[in-house]
Amino acid sequence: MSFREAQAAVDQWVGQFEQGYFPPLVNVARLAEEVGELAREVNHQFGPKKKKAEEPPGSMSMELADILFVVICMANSQQIDLDEAFGQMMAKVTSRDADRWTRKAR
């Protein structure tokens, strides 16, 4: 699924609700919340803070998907084409950072 397709799917889902998209500051707060949930899961899996026995297992993939959903909501509410924006960002990093990292031997 491309970002464009994901954006259309999210827009269709949000469009069924009278409220529509949350305002930008609410979405930023939601994004921070979701990033915090990802951080907690990473800490449980790789850091010193392990889950308690009674806690259900978490999922980094679902936490990342939650973040992506909020990002798509933010983009849609501001009429940002993420396929275009991501393409521009990749062009920027591939040219700007071309010699920044040690490349893998092929």
C-alpha cells in the first residue's frame, strides 16, 4: 500500500465521523502519546525495564502502525501528499548524506 492509498483509506474512515480530523495540536499530542508507547515497548524488549508477568505482550509493529496512523491523519488534515513529501525527503538524505555513513561492502 502506498502512502497515497493509506491516506485515502484513513480519509475514508475519518470521513464517516462528524468531527473529522482533530486539530493539529491535538494530533501532535496524540503523536507524542503513541511515540511514548513505542518507547515503552522498546524499553521492555531491549532495555532494563522488563514487563511484569501480568502485563500482556506488546507489539512494536502495532505501536509503529499507531504512529503512522496519526502521521497520516496529520498529513491529511493539512492536505500533505506523503508520497511526494517522502520522495523529497529521500532525495534530500541520499544527496546530502551520501558520504555521511560507512557503506556496506557489496
